[in-house]
Amino acid sequence: MRKIFFFTFLGTIVLGVIFSIGVKNVFAYGIETLPGTAVEGDIVLGPGKIEAWLNPGEKTTRMIYFTNRTGRTIDFLVNIEDFKGSRDPEEGTIFMGEEKGPYSLKDYLHPEVEKFTLEHGQRISLPIEITIPEDAEPGGRYGVVFASALPPEIEIKPGEEVKPMVGIISRVGCLLFIRVKGEVIEDGFLKSFGTKDAKKYFEQGPINFELLFENNGNVHLAPYGMIEIKNLFGKKVDEIEIDPYFAMPDSVRMREMKWERELLFGRYTALASVNRGYQDIIDQKSIDFWVIPWKIILAGLVGLFLIIWFFRWITGKFEIRRKTA
């Protein structure tokens, strides 16, 4: 009986050690070579965005992949920043650098390594641990994991003149949208819809539309929807799908959509139907605009006038000659 107990106890310890090592290594970073990688002069990132809903005190790990297609060996530096939206639609997404954002995530993100080197055609699988504190308030948290390509070191030979140079650092980053579960504020709506620069008259297509979505809550929203376009007689002539996009808390987000039509004529009505991204609430706004290709019309009228004038001139000549004969 003692032997059974001893071996059971020993087996439990061994399994525990193996399990702890296994769990630790499940998300260990790794570098692999991708044969046949073409030289494209860039760094490929995947995914570009990560979303997760977590409870206070919860921990999880997500993987980010960086691939070197520059044709040379590059040293990378990993760094974390917060980002936020803006009340100015022209600013868009703002990266905070060393500062903390109003919905900071940078202290909750922990990349496994802070530096790595990739040869051309190599890809790194980089684990990012996300740890939410026990006392975290419900709402959105937003950060970005950047991998910055450091400029190559320049070897200075003895006696060689040192020339001032500017090192260009390129970087790619994955946006992380983390929602801490609990009572949150979801409050957004379609603030305005119109054509670019509020134009009402166009000579031809394509037509550019602008949708302004306002988010007054404390979590990001993903509005989506459709733009339906009808002609002067109320017949639907086309529709444009609005794919889901993110709108940050306490900000406005401008989304541009293009109607890819060139040959247009007359008055059109565009109706935007936008789902707010929560509780299936839909906002609708419509606008009217005209497409008058006046240059084409003017050229046609001039051509028609010339044809009529030429016909009357020929007819007049024919009549004069006949009378003379």
C-alpha cells in the first residue's frame, strides 16, 4: 500500500513538472524559415488586430507573427504603446508614445521577448501575454505592439571621415482591443452622412460619401451597414456595403465610401442605414444630389447646332441653284 502511495505521489509530481514545462512552452516564441520568400522590401504582420473579452484578474496569451521580406537581415525592437481616438475626425487614431492613454493597456501587455533578429524569409511567432488586474474597471483597454526595424550599424574605418546620417526606423504594429467584462457604457450613433465636401452637384462619378459616427461610451464599437442609392423615379440603382470598422470611445470616426459609377445623369437619393454595433439599433440618414455632365451636354448641343446649321446651309444652296437654272 505504501509503494502504491509512493509511486502515485511521485507520478503526480512528475506530471506536474511536465505540465508546468509544457504550459510554459506552449506559447514560447519561435523563428522559422519560409522557403521561396520573394524580396518585396517589406515586413509582413499578422494579425493586424486582436480583440478579446476578459474578466478582471484573467490572463491570456495571443500570438503575433512578423515576416521579413526585405532581402536583408534586420534587428527588431518590440515596444508597447497606448492608442486612442479623437473628437477631430481628421486626426483618426492617435498613438501615445511614452504617454498613457485614457484607456491604457500598455501595463497589461507583456511580449515574451523585447528584441529579435530575422533573416530574409524568416518569420517569428511572438507570444503576447495579456494580464488584467483584479481591480480593473469594466470597459475598453487599447494598446499596440510595435516591432521596429532598427537601421543597420555602419562600420567606421580608421581615418575615415564620419558623415552625419539619419537612421530611418520602419515599424509595423498589431492593435489590441481588450474589453474588461462588466457593466459598460455603449453609446454611439450616426452623427452625419453626406458627400465629400458637402457637394450637391457633380459632373460625373465616382461619388465619394462620408459617414461620421460618434461614440460617447467607454468601449469601442463596430458599426456597419449599407448605402442604398435610388434614381429620380425612386428605383434602386445600386447599393454599397459598409464593412464593420472600429470607433474608439469618446471620439468620432469618419468613414469614406465610394460609389464606383462614372456615367450618371439626373437626381439621386442615397440612404445610409448604419447598425451601431450593439442591441441591433440602426440609424438612417439620406441625402439628395445631382449629376449633370454639362460639358458633354454642351458639346452635344454645339454639335446639334452645327448639324442643323450645315443642313440649312446645304438646303439654301440647293434652292438658290435650282431657281437660277
